[in-house]
Amino acid sequence: MKKLLYFLFICSLCMGFVSCGGDDEPEPEPEKFVWNGDWNDPNDKNYKPEGYNPIEGLWRGDNNDEYGLYFSKDFKTYIVTFFPNGQYLTSGTGMTYTINDKAYRNGYIPIYRYEIKDNKLYLVNQALGGILVTEGWSVYIKVKE
């Protein structure tokens, strides 16, 4: 009986050396957002000599029809206030932006990723130290001027 007790005691001591954490997968690194250059800059490898400005025009907020954005032909962005009578007012002097196929930016920051689907402009502020932001998109509807 003593031998059985010693055997059980030794087995229970060995159980303390068994690890449970070996199967855990490390969390994947978040995907990084990479600025893809200014496609209107002749020095950029993706330069478009015909001009590249798919967001050009007047856009009204999808969930706030009193607010919008205007992107001009000369690459300036303005905040827009819409009035009930159909008129609108742009504010500010216009901040110059650069653009490529995935994002635009005013100066160096902030960077806004964009997508255009079904005559709607989807924007998300691409901040957070380069981490690819995939939630919190704002939606704007194209307005005929």
C-alpha cells in the first residue's frame, strides 16, 4: 500500500510540469495601411497625365443632409452646408489634397481612405499609427450641381 501511495505522490508531482499554453496561436499583427503615392505627381510611378480625381464634385451626407463635402477640380476640399431651399454654402479657403486609388490626404495627415460604390462616397479616417481601419465609414451621396 505504501508503494502505491508513493507512486501516486510521484505522479501528482509530475503533473505540475505539464503545460497548457503550448497550443495558443499568437494574435496576428494588424494589417498596416500604406499610402500609395500621389497619382497626379509626375514623379510618382502611378502618375496619370490625364489627371486623377474620382472624388471630384459635391457630396451630401447620407445620414445628415445638411452637411457635405466639395472636392474641386484643382484638388481643394471644402466643408459644405446645405439649406432647405436647395442652396448650399462652402466654407473655408479650401485645403489642398493629394489622391490615389485608395485614399486622399490633406497635407501629410489626416489620410482618408475612400471607396465609391453606387454613386456613394465612403470615407474613413485612416489614423491610428498606420493600422488599417476597416470600421466607421461615413457615407456621402453625389449631388448634381
